[in-house]
Amino acid sequence: MDTPVEGFSKLSKAEKIDWIASNFTKNPEQTKQLLERYWNTDKGVQKLHDEFIENTISNYYLPFAIAPNFLINDKLHAIPMAIEESSVVAAASKAAKFWLSRGGFKTEIIGTEKVGQVHFIFKGEFEKLERFFEEVKEDFVQDTASITRSMEKRGGGISDIELRNQDDNIEGYYQLHCTFETLDAMGANFINSCLEQFAKTLKEKAASYDNFTDAEKNIEVVMSILSNYVPNCRVKAEVSCPIEALNEDDLAPEEFAQKMIQAVRIAEAEPHRAVTHNKGIMNGIDAVVLATGNDFRAVEAGVHAYAAKEGKYTSLTHAIIEGDVFRFWIDVPLALGTVGGLTSLHPLVKLALEILQNPSAEELMQIVAVAGLAQNFAALRSLVTTGIQKGHMKMHLMNLLNQMGATESEKQQLVNHFKNQTVTNASVKEALQKIQSQ
Ligand code: MEV
């Protein structure tokens, strides 16, 4: 395929499939059948999915699972998770069960502030820009009244608009740094619409501001966009129990507690470990964020920036021993929504939110932070006791057997066999061959 395609988005779905299958796949007929097999049988639902994005040719499935028994602030939750990695849901469920009998998870919202910025170039004296800003600040709010009206009725809206001097970073660069309260909406559209209006107001007011020179009147707006760095939209989730209650593993409770503390300290101290440690946390966070139709890329970007806020990448979780009590917690920024976006459109997202009892955005933040903390507890617990591969490979066994084309009865026999054996690619292959040769 050497020539670019013209007007691909205007082709019908069948034409798009034809083009991709015949130009890029070895067996076009098989490709078409595969893509069709993944269509929803309900035409209405399929149309909905087709219209989420451009150029849809099929659906891409991920497993949708439930991790039950999460006791959060004394209320039981079953948490929906969308994820492909074998051991994540099992680990979450295990951690939930562990803490169920030890008081459960406690959470606290630290803030709900969202951020957006207008980035602009001003060629003049900062003091004059500051005076101008103070004089027109109210206009920014007034000019966005039609955008903010309904959000304000519900108690949200623009919280503040600040002029920031970034001239030390880039010559002539300044920002309107704006903060918002978007309630149960993630708020991206609301924020971006406000920002684009701020930008218009900024340019217009500057152009007619008598105290500016011609160069100063000509403010150049570079861009207006929300920031996914939301250090003041944060939630804390915690578990704690007497050390003696950490009594389920082969290790003595005191030794287990010390090892957990060391594991966390290492992640706090050393970026290579911190990244993997936080990746395990994101296994839990992303799975719930995805299941509830939220933007996991935004969450990922914001979380990792927060983890590096002191200039060095570090752990999102922390642990201490206070007297004879073990405490383990996460502190994480999460900008989430439970209204708008896909929340009322994607049938499984709707169901996930229903399973979570239709939470507010703040409640969802707490549930998601708990999923991250639980995942990290489960990972560290395995790492400092049995090692991660035992549990991971047990869960991965089914994938290996499926890859090797095992029948249902072979799978059953081998799942039994591997209850007490180490799962590796080679050991599974060998065991399967042995059964098949009998
Ligand atoms: C694997 O997806 C996640 C872990 O590597 C996390 C960790 O090491 O803490 C097990």
C-alpha cells in the first residue's frame, strides 16, 4: 500500500472495512468476518458505539469484572473493573476481603478544584498588564455568564482567575490561570468553553485599552485549554489495623508490617521502583476509571505529574507504624465525572455507575482511590511474601492454555494440576502434551 487514501472518513463502514482488509491483511474475508463478529447484535447500541469516534470498523472488547466486598467508610461496594491483565481483579478482591475484617477503607476528599489556562504573549510591561487585568477581571466572569449559568445554579462555576507571569520561562509569556468547581462533571467541555471566551475577552479588552501602546494592545493568545494537572482535586484513602491483625501470611505480623514499610520506603526513595509501584496502583485506578467511562489518559497524566511534584518521581502510597498500629494510605489527584461524557451513553458505563449506586464525582474519586490502594496492598503483599509470579501465573494459566488450544476438559485437568505446581510457559506446555499423549 503506497498511496494515501483520500476521504477515508466519508466512506461507508463496509467500504472502510473493504479498504483496510484488502490493503493491509493477509486474508480479507477472515478480517471482515472477525470485525463483524465483534459488532453488537443490537443495531441501536452498535450505532451508539460507532458514533463515539470517527472511522469505527468494529468494537474492541475488554473484560468487565467485579471486585466485591470493598468496605469503604462502613458501606459495602462491589467495584466494576475493565482490564485485560490476568491477576488485577483477583488481587483487588483479595485485598478487599483482607481489609473487610479489619475495619475496611476510610477516605477523605482533600479538594475538588479543576484548572484551566489561557496561554498568551504580551509585549510590554508586566505592571501595566497587571493593572489592566485587575480592571477587566470582572468582564471575564460576565462574558461567560451564558456558559456558567446552569453550573452556577447547581453550586459550581468559576472559582478564580489569576494572572501569572511566565516571562522567566519564555519571554513575553503570561497566563490566565483559572480554577473551577465542576461538581459531578469532569468538566472538560465546560472549562474549555469558559477559557475560549476568556481568551476572546482578553484580546478584545486589550485592543481597546487606552493605557496600552499599540504593541501591548496586540495580545497574542497561543491557546486556551484545561490542565490535567489537578493537585488540588485530590482524595486520600487509608487502611489501618493493629500489627497483630496482619496475621494471614506465612510471615509473622511484625515482620510482615516491617517488610511492607520497607517496600513502600523503597518506592518513596527510588524512581525505578516508584514507577512500577505506581503502575500497580494504576492497575486498580485505570480499571475503575475505564469501567465508569472516565478519561484514563487524563488521570494517568495528572497522577504521574503529582508523583513527581517535588522534582523527583516517588510513591503515591505511604505506610507507617504508629505504636502498634500499621497505617497504609494513598494520596492521589483524580478529576472524574459521573455525569456528561460517556456516562449516560455507553450501556456498560451506565451499568457500572448503577452497580456503584450512582455515585457523585466525589464518591467515585473515593472508590477509585480505594481501588488503587487495594491494588498496591495486594501487589506489595505478594512481593514481600511469596513473590508476584505465583498469583500472577496462576491467573495467567488460562491465557496460556487458550493460546495452546487446550480443550475444556484439558483446561479443567490442568487447572487442578497447577493448584500445587509452579506455572511457567514450559511447565504448562509439558503438562498439556502429557495429557494429550495419553
Ligand atoms: C504488575 O502489573 C504490577 C506490579 O509490578 C506492581 C508492583 O510491582 O508493585 C506487580
